[in-house]
Amino acid sequence: EVQLSESGGGLVQTGGSLRLSCAASGFFFSTYAMSWVRQAPGKGLEWVSNINGRGDTTEYADSVKGRFTISRDNSRNTFHLQMNSLRVEDTAVYYCARGPAAPDNWGQGTLVTVSS
Amino acid sequence: DIQMTQSPSTLSASIGDRATITCRASQSIDSWLAWYQQKPGQAPKLLIYQASKLESGVPLRFSGSGSGTQFTLTISSLQPDDFVTYYCHQYKSSPYNFGQGTTLEI
């Protein structure tokens, strides 16, 4: 069974940093691209970033480019989102998901709250 | 960037009705479109991928159609569990945008 589990969310002040992690199991992790998708309170879904299986190709939404960095550790079946220079508008539930193309498995989400 | 526009934003219907949600892409995405269902407090669930392919385990009352710029999600006979929010999602090119969502209400 495919399982994805996020961790690392929390409350941070504007300008601060957080590192989200996603632990994966139940599938051959290194063969899948992985994504982060976020959802602000009461709002819709927003794709944030994805990384290919080898970890050498990454993509970012314009809203986070230059501030967020996605990475992965295939030896540990985990991938991460380093979030720097956080803004109030980054407040959201962050989901990790398998694949940027029609992600078929999602974690339960971790809440990031950025306060001013 | 490819923009995704869903309509309607809210759809009122009754149990047993047929419901249709439309998604329009700002440029052709071929068939690189997925539909998701999201219940309150839960992660999105994949229903349809490649515009018309039903994800494993999804009830047959859900179907998708379209290609290019116009797509449709149809629920043939609404069940109580279906009155939640639906999103379309293009994966033709980055940024992999979602539609703004359609909430199905009784």
C-alpha cells in the first residue's frame, strides 16, 4: 500500500524558515517524481514544486521560486521542501503527492502558519 | 502559463441527479487533464486521469470527457457522498495549475 506522510509544519513568523518532509513507503520511490501542493485556508489547490526521480530536475511555481527548495533522499525514501523567507500568503496545508502528472497518492497534509 | 477555468463554482443538485462540471484550459492541453474530489479536511482523491480514464476503485458513475481545451466531469446519479468539492488539474506543462474548484451542494 502506498503511503505518504508529511511532517515539519508549524507556526513561524514572517521571514522565517521551515523544512517540510515527506516519508514514502509502499512503492519504488526512486522511480517516481514527487510533488508538493498547497491549499490556503478555505481556498483551492496550488501546485508548488516537483522533483524527478533522480533528484536532478526540479520545477517551482513562480510564487515560491527563489525562496523554496525541493530535494530528495532516495536512500531514505524521503523528500523535502525547504521554505525560506516565508510570507503570510504561504500559510496553507502542504500536501506531498506522488507525481506532478495527475498525482495519484497524497499525504494527509501538514499545516504551515506564517504570522506577521 | 495555462489557466484552468471551472464552471460552475457551485452546483445545486439532488440525490439521483446527473451532474456535469466543465473545465476549460486557456490553451490546448491535449488529454493531460485530471479530476479530483476533495472532502472537507481530507486530501484530494484522484478520480479521472488523461481526461477520461477512471482511476482504480472509483465508482463507475464518474466519467470524464474532452480534449484540447474543453473537458467535462459527469456524475451519472448523485449519491450523498458526492456532495463535496471537485477540481480539474492540467499536467501538460509547468506550472501544473488546478481549476478553482466546484462545490456540489444539495
